[in-house]
Amino acid sequence: MASFNKVILMGNLTRDPEVKYLPSGMAVAELGLAVSETYKNKAGEQVESTVFVDIVVWARQAETCGEYLRKGSPVLVEGRLQLDKWQTKEGENRSKLRVRADRVQFLSAPRTNASYEDGDRRGAPDHGAPRSTVRDDDAVDEAPPPTAATDLEDDDNLPF
């Protein structure tokens, strides 16, 4: 019998990521995710329903989550369901269903310090991406990018 185990969730973190390291040096992060749904019931009243999901993230991505995400951060998680089983000290069997993340997509700007969280972008981390602003009243005089056909002087000299 064929099977398929894929989960895609979008929501907000319910707490700061908890990053731990295994004796091997591998990072593992635990995230709490709240996924909300709003709908109207039969009486026409708007109802909000929230599901809380535990997420586990491994390796470099776990470290990145711990570094850039905070409680309330919006994320998109792609992964698969994982059933964890263990025994308590009293010998009782326990189990927990959670999502093992293959990919965590950050949906907002990273927050790394208090000044940035207060809205001051001077404290924002610079990830090397150039930032530029073009206003509507700025004149932009750029030629369209050349295409392969306009770059060739003679169409008969095509390399294929």
C-alpha cells in the first residue's frame, strides 16, 4: 500500500524557539505553532478556532530559527508527521504527534535586538542584500535587458 506524509502549515510561534545540541554537535530546535482559522457558524457569528502544533527542526535550520525567530513570528512550515513514543519514570507509555520540519520559511523581517523590535531599522541585521528605494516621481531611464536574439548580429551563427 502506498503512503504519503506531507504537512504544510502557516501560523505564528507561541514561544521563543528552544535550541539544544546533541552530544554529536547536531542542533535541534523545538517550536510551538498556532494555526488559526476564522469561519462563520450556522448562526452567522464569526468564530475563531486555533490549533496548537509542536514542531521539531534539525541541523543548521534549527540554529537559524533560534537566532532569528521569536514568539509571535509568522512562519510557513513544510514537513511530515512524526510519532514520538517514550516511557515515564513510573513506566507509563506516552506518545506525542508532532511535525518534523523539512523547511521553515520566515514570513517577516528577522528580529535580533530590542531596537529593531521597536521599529528602528538601524538595528536590523544586514544580510548583504542591497536595499534601494524608488519613488513614483523618480525618473528611471533604463533600457530593457537585451535578449539573446538582439545580441546576435547574424542569426545564422547560432551555436546549435
